[in-house]
Amino acid sequence: MNISIRPLTEKDLTALRTLLRAIGVFEEHEIRVAEELLEAALAGDLAYTVFVAERKSDDPAGESATGAVMGYVCYGLNPVTDALFDVYWIAVDPSMQRHGAGRALLSHAEACVPGSLQVPPSGRPIRFHADSPTTGGYPVIAVVEEDDLDLAAQLRPGQTVSFRPAS
């Protein structure tokens, strides 16, 4: 089964409201908060980013399942930081769990911005450029400004670098 990740659209709201209730673990007040975040994202509130996992079928006989909403992720900038993001909600339809949608949504939410400087357990910083893999949950401590990415690409391993806050 193929899974595509795409931005939230207005037509997704009914399916996502049904999904939140079908999961069976969220209380009604929690569902209302999730719905408010979905509506805020649709209204253009930049504090919330929502992506939807959609089922795509490789099999022409499975066309009826193509386009089915499997789940969603809602994330945004942590309000007390300048560079850390929080996943606020990640939910997958119970009938579609164990097919990779949750993993695909989380990987999408964790995707690094080019120029991200990550610190894994080794303590040796890693700078991401065009490949922009997922962070694996490790902290991103800085991001090179887009205008400086070409200069950063010229750095050699072990070369000393200093950062300053962007103005």
C-alpha cells in the first residue's frame, strides 16, 4: 500500500472528526481541542501545520480505497522557543493502523529544514543540507540562514564555526 502525505484541506474535516472519535481513547474535550487546531490551520493560523496521510493503491482493482484518509499530524513551533517544534496531535484511523501511516506522518513532521544543525548522542553536530533527513528525535540547535547555505556547504569536516542570532 502506498501512502501519500499532503496538506490538510477543508474536505478532510469530516473524515478527521470521525477518525478522532473512532480511535476511542480521546475524551470529548480533547477532541474539541483537536478540531479547533484543525480549523485554525485551515484558517491560515501559522502556529499550526497539519498534514494528512492518504491511502494510494497500486492495484487498479483497489481504486475504491484510493484517496481514503488514514490519519493526520498537527505540529507547530513551541511557543517558548525560537527553533523547537512540538507534535500536538498524531492520529491514525483504527482500521488503517499497522500500515505505516503513523510512521510516515511522524517522519514528515520531523523532516529537517536544509541548514539544520542537529546534535545526536555522540555530541558531534551534524549539519543537514539538501538531503534534509528526519531528526530521529535529536535536538536541532540552530539553522543556517538560507542565504548562507552555499557558504556552509563549503565547510570541511572538523572546521570551527560560530553562530550568531539572526536579526
